[in-house]
Amino acid sequence: MPLISITSIDDNSCWGIWAIEENLDELLQMYKPEIKCEESWSEKRKKEWLASRILLEKLCSFSGIEFHDVHKDNLGKPVLVPFNAEVSLSHSKSMCCAILNKVGKVGIDIELSSEKIIRVKDKFLSETELAEAGDNLDVLSAYWCVKEAVYKMFSDLKLNFKESIRIKPFDFSNKEAHCLCEIKSDNITVNTIPMKISRIGNYILAFNY
């Protein structure tokens, strides 16, 4: 079973990452054999859907929470049923990750670092962030993952990536980095959201802590 790790963040939160190498039947047996995925979904989407729920189930067990099911709310945000903790999910290619917090908002995102990020960087980075990131693929991917994770934390606000979510400069010369994120919108101002960034193979991952 390619569960890479489950890591405690503090007494109330943890996160995990999974390399999806099982076939669809194996994932069904690991989750709930009676579950029927949407027939219209591709096999890739079915595997992502199942793997993310298996990972959430393991995070709940790690945290001493009973897992029953997870649904999406009207904004598409995953919600444990019954609600007993905040959760966030992400997947990219063959990787899946999740985060759980018993007392506060959470957001997580993972992306395969690729050159396509260069083509869209102007759409989600401010002028200052563009100057800081340059054309470094991993740094650009880190900026994207941080903003995506923060967006998930405050999904009800529908924040603008470029204007509302600002990231203070950080050093990503090693496998891990920490940064602070600011949110400014009509409804909320948050000055310091601490975020952790990790490089895992060719993937970049970010989450709040």
C-alpha cells in the first residue's frame, strides 16, 4: 500500500500523502466494496476519488476521529459527515494528499512541477511576486500551491488569486520552506497565515499550519 506518510502538525491537526499505484478494484476493496463510483467518470477520476477518501479515513483514525463519510458542500468543499473536523484534499497525476484539523480552517494543494506554470504566472501573481519567482518552475508551483491552499481555506469568499492573496518572499532552495500569506478582500483582512511548502520528488505541496 503506497501510503507515503501521515504526519502530525500539532495536537489538533495532521496531513498525509499517498502515491496512487493500486488499480480500481484494489481501491474499492480498501474503501467500501459496495460503493459505486459515477459511471461517467474516467478511471483516473474514480481512483482519485477513492484514494482521497481512504486517506481521509486514515487521517481520522490517526486523530482519534470516527470516519463515516465525506460529502461536498455547495461550494465543492469536502466536509466530513457527521462534521467533526475541517478537511481539505488535493491530487495531481498519481499523488493524493489530505489535511485534517479539529479546530480550525485548513487548505492543502499539490501540483506536479511543469513548464505550463510559466504560461499562466501573470494570471495569479502580483508584480512583486513575479519579480521574486522569476521563471523558476518549483518556486512558481509553490506560489500556486500556497494560493490554492489559502483559497480552499476561505472558499466562501471566492478570493482573487492575484489581488486578494499575497505571499511574502520565501527561500525555497531546500526541500522545505515556510512563508506567510496575507488576505485582503472586501469581507476579510488576515495579515499572517503561516504556510509550509515541500518538494516531494517532482511534486510541490503546500498547506497551512
